[in-house]
Amino acid sequence: MGKISKINLNLALEKIYIEGLVNSLYTDISNYGDEVNNLSLLIRENNEEESNNSILSDIVNDLNISKKFLFTFGTGIGAFVNPVNQLISGSGLSMTKEDIILLIITSIAILINDSDKDILKNKVKERGIESGLSGVKDFIKNTKKIINNVTEKTMEVTYSLSDILGFTFLLVPTTKILTKIINEYGLSVGNVKEMLLGITLASATFGVKSVLRKVKNKLS
């Protein structure tokens, strides 16, 4: 038997790792809301949500932009805060939580072609954080693709980003898996698009049949 090259071995291990992540993603989606939550974890998550909503409310009111970013997209925007924060940190950029949430809102506005996108882009430029905008936008765009791969694979339907921002049972497990990828790969705003390509493609290919059936039942 011939020797397996180091490159081939790394590729094989990479494939196994990505398949494992995809199966974890499907499992987490199928179990979302069913698990027993730790009280201290629930309190911490509730405090984080209140903090995010307060910052989001301040931005919406300060810029006089559409209230849908608070009332319709608020929970979805909150789901992106932790992974985007890790992405920005991995890029060596120093930003406040307000900056992070502003980047998320602006990226969403651009992707859905919202009428307030120019106001938000100008605010990003004014705060000097535009270097992170493209990477955050790519991250959100790839998250949408991954979730649509899940729904297309299980139910043969896809959704707009506006719809997905309201589907916490899909968005929260997905962003948690992606946070893990960001941390383990050391992703930055410069390489997030390329590095997430594998998981995006794999989410349309892999998946244990029994888990896929459970996801389908949950989404039906």
C-alpha cells in the first residue's frame, strides 16, 4: 500500500471534520428548543439579549431608520453578535459592541437592499469601521446560504434573508456552529468567505438520514 501524503491526509481529516460539523448542525437544529436549559445560562442569554436590544434601539432611534430592524429583525440580529465579535477580534480590529451591531445592521440593509442602507453605510464610515463591513456581509450571506441548504435539503424550500432573521430555531444553532468554526480556524474578515465555502457546500451534501427526517418534522 502506498504512503498517504501529508496533504492528502490533511484533506481527508478536513473532510471528516466538516462532515462532523454539518451533522452537528443538523442535530442542533433538530433538537433546538427541546433541551433542558441551565438556569444561569438562561439568565445570561436573557441579559445579553436585553443589552443587544438596547444598543439596537439606540442606533435605530439615533439614525431615525426603519423600526423593523428592532421589532422584526431584532432577535435575528442578536444571533449574529457573538460570531461577528469573534470574527472582528480574529482580524485584529478593536471595536465596541455598538460597532459590531452597527456592522450587522448595515450588512443586512445592504443584502436586502433596504432604503436605509446609505444612512447606515455613512454611519459606518463616520465611525471608521468600514474595514470590517465586507467580511461581516460575507459572513451573513454565507449563513443564509447554509440555512437555505438545510431547508432545501429537508423541505425543498428556500427563504429570503428577511425571513431567516425571524427563524431563531434555524439561525441560533447555525450561528453557534459558525462561531465554533471561526474560533477553531482563526477566521478574519479577510478570509471568512473562502473558509466558509466548505461548510456551505457540505451542508447541501451531507447529513444523517434519521437526523434529516427529524429536522423535516420540526420544520413542517
